[in-house]
Amino acid sequence: MNSAVNGAVNGAVNPLQTWWAAVVRGFTDVHTTAVPLSALVAILAAATILSIPRATWRWFGLYVTFVHELGHAYAALMTGRFVHSLRIGLDHSGRLVSSGRSPFGAAWSGFWGYPAPAVVGLALIAAFAAGRSGAAMSVGALILLVSLIFLRNLTGILVAVVSAAIAQLLVFFGSPTIVDYAVLALGIALSVGAVRDLFKLAGVHTRRRNRLAASDAYILSQTTGVPSFLWLTGFSVVITGSTVTSAWLLWGMVPA
């Protein structure tokens, strides 16, 4: 009886230990992959196809929205706010509910939605360039697992579960080269998606003002008194800076 119980316990513990060892290994391994120009162009084309046509953006945009909302959530946690819930709609809407006493914390959290995909994209591309894709994947796997506790609706839970599952599979089974390509491709796709979302937001403030109440810039202007165009400028500076830096890193990868 005892041996059977011990066997069952060991069977449950060993996969967990193996997973944790794989996560830790990601932080210590350094691996670089030379990317041919043809492969880099193909990745850029795939990222564009994911973000530009409505048919593909309908689905990939959910992931970009997820990263957007996680930007709000982790920015809130940075200032000591308590995150109550995070929801994602099929129409790419998102809602984070957090509480705290500091007005700065609310503004800080409100700012880091739209820039988050561009910043994460830059971080992933920089990790690839430095040979630390494994560390980036391990960090992502852990963040995605922790993020599951924030989700409060089915769409958000499905996006988070699928994202977390893919990350865990890559940590568990992905060779260093596969992880390198996955990190690079995701970084590029998030950068392109961030630029698309910025143009979409600009359209809300210029052509589709009936949707203004859902704009982060408008919400921030109402809660802080700072005009919307200054928040839009802040978003643009961070997204443009991150995208240009990402492009510079990608240019450096092109074989001479």
C-alpha cells in the first residue's frame, strides 16, 4: 500500500521537478542562432499577416489585448495596487479592475496598456539578440501562469490558458533553436501588433469618436485632468522608441 502511494506521489512530483528544472535551465543557458535574411523576411511577413488583415487580427489581436491588459495589471502591482480582476472581450476590449490609495498608481497602471506589447516585443528581440531566449521563455512561462489568477471571464481564461500551455511546452520540449525562433517571431509579431493598435487608437480620437469612452487616453484625461493628446503622445513615444530599437536590433542580425 505504502509503495503504491509513494509511487503515485513520485509520479506527480517528478514531472513538476522536471518542469522546474527546465525553467531554471532557461535562465542559465546561452544560445545564439544565426537567422538567414530569408527567414527574417518570412517572420516579418507572417507578423504582418497576423496583424493587418481583419480575419487574422480577429484572433491574434486577442493575444495582443491580453498583453495590453497584463501591462495594466503588472504596472498596478508595481505601485502596490491590488488587482481584482482582468477581462478580455472577443471584440478586443479589455477591463482591469484594481484598487489602491495612490492616484499615481492608478495613472501609472492606466498608461502601460498600449505600450506593453511594444515593450515586451523589444524585450524578446533583445533577449534573442543576446542569446538569452531561454531566459525570456522561462520568464514568460512563469508570468503567464501567475496571470491566470487575475482572469475572470471565459475569453480571457482561454487566451491565457492557450498562451501558458504553448509557453510550457516550449520550455519542456523546445530545442534551443526552436525557442530562439519562437521568441524572435513573437517579439516581432507583438511589435507589429502594438503599432497597429496605436493607429487604431488614433482613429478613435479622430474619426470614430463615438468610441472615445473606451480609450485609455480619454479615461486617463478624465481621471487626471491631463489632456488626452498628451497621453497619446506618451503612448506614441514609447511605442515608436521600442519599435525603432527593435528594428535596429533586427537590422544588426542581417548577415553582411
